[in-house]
Amino acid sequence: MKYWRIPAFIFVVTFLMFFLYRKSSSDALLQTAIIDSASCWTGAGPYQIPVDSAGTIIRYGYQLITNTAAYLGPNGRVAHMSNGMNCQNCHLDAGTKPWGNNYGAVASTYPKIRARSGLKESVEMRVNDCLQRSLNGFPLDSLSKEMRGIVAYIKWLGNEIPKGEKPKGTGIVDLPFLKRAADSAKGKKDFIISCASCHGINGQGKAALNGIGYLYPPLWGNNSYNDAAGLYRLSRFAGFIKNNMPNPCNYHHTILSTESAWDIAAYVNSQPRPHKDQSRDWPDITKKPIDCPIGPYSDNLSEKQHKYGPFRSNSTVGKK
């Protein structure tokens, strides 16, 4: 008998057992990651809207979200009351995309007291807030067919989420703060490489072929969101960019680094845009987020530092 074969055999068996153990462990970790990432909330699509009387108003709300300009834009068929952008330019995929500034937690968390207004706000108030800030327009009558449609659609999207809960993947992700200020000069270079082909070298966007609304929205200038919009805060815009841009990337497959997201946000938000009076915002300024770009503040940091950072690591960014 060739005794050298015994230790060789033992070695091979041991190696195979080790390999299979590592593989099973890796598979388990991979499966855990898949389950974890799959737990992000994703909204239902338009083909799941009920085909009944309730579905009619929900479907109208969906149409208003996806094609706002056609109904409420400068040449809207219902009213002329917004800047020509669509709600889904900021609330991606009609407010259903994970970490795409979606509507997942609206129905479950409203009405609620918001620090920005200091009031208990309804869904209707929240919708009008967006119309006046992100669409730089005017509020809808809360009893109008258009408001009823938008609210019905938003509530339908979140109808399976228990009251008070906010599922993972709703809203915009909170990115870690940089250890430095966000750099608009670096952001300009990254913008030209990664963003200008869609949004234009001057941030003017690309108009839709039918001349109504935009295929790619303007990021600054008279037709973009004003300086009271949520995306004018760097933490909100950087988080939005990180998991969604350049389109069609998503949180599974991001393209830009966290630093690039912050720097691009700094560059875009350093450009001119409409101004909205915010003197009534944040009645308790101690609750104002650290990255709110317009004063007054309860600390002694400059307005520039509040806009671009560096921010303190213990500061709250998610207040709205």
C-alpha cells in the first residue's frame, strides 16, 4: 500500500470541506444582501391601479404626477400655474422608485407636524408646498379635482404601509457628511462629464419633443426649482444624485462616488434660480437643519458653511 496517498487524501477532503463551507457562507451572505436590498419599498405601477370608480381618480392623479406640465404648466390645459417641470422629475418613476424621493411614506406619516412650517400638515398642504417650491408655482384648491387626484394616487401607493411606519427606501438616502466643504469647482468638472449630456452644459434641460415639459428637467435658471425647494439643501440633492444619477442608475448599481454627488450638488445649487420668500419658514430656528442654505440660524456658522459645509458629524440632516 502506498502510504503517501493517505495524507494526500486527507488534505484533499479537508480542502473540499473548507471550500464548500466558505462557498455556503458566501452564498448565505449574498442571499442576506439580496433580501436586505429587496426590502426597500417600491411602489406599484399604473397597470395595478384598480379598474373601477376609485381607480379613475387615482389614474388621473398618476397622469398629473407624470405629466404635470400638460395640465398645470405654462400652457397647461387645466391651469397655468407651474414652471413646466413634472412632479416625477423630482419624484422619480411617478414617486415609486426606491431612494428616488418617492411617496412611499407619505400616506403613513401624514398628517404630521413639520418643523419647516411649524404646523400640522395634511397631504394636501404637502402637495401645495411642492407646487410652490419645486415647481415654483401656485397652490391648488384643496377641493379641486386635480388635488383630489394627486392625493388619491399618493394614498393608494402607500395604502399597505401601517400608520406611522416609514419603510426602508422611502424618500432620499442620508449620505455621510464629507470631512471638507462640498467643492463646486470639482462638481462642475463632474457635471460636465456625467450630467451635461442630458441636462445641458448650462443646466437648461432638454425640452420634450411635443414642446410640453421636459425630457430632462432644467437644473437651474428661471424654469427650475426655486431656493426654497427641498433639493436646494445639499444633503437632499446629494442623496438624490448618488442613487439615481446619471439616469437610469439605481441604489443597486450606483455610478458616482459619494464625494462626486456632494460636489455636483454644490455646483448645481451654486447656480442662479428663482427666489421664494422664506421668512415664515422654520419658526423655531433651533430645528433648522444644518445644511439649510438660507439664514437666520441659531449658531454662529456662516451662511456659506451652512450651504456647503463642512458639517458637524452630529448634525441632523433629515428634518423637513
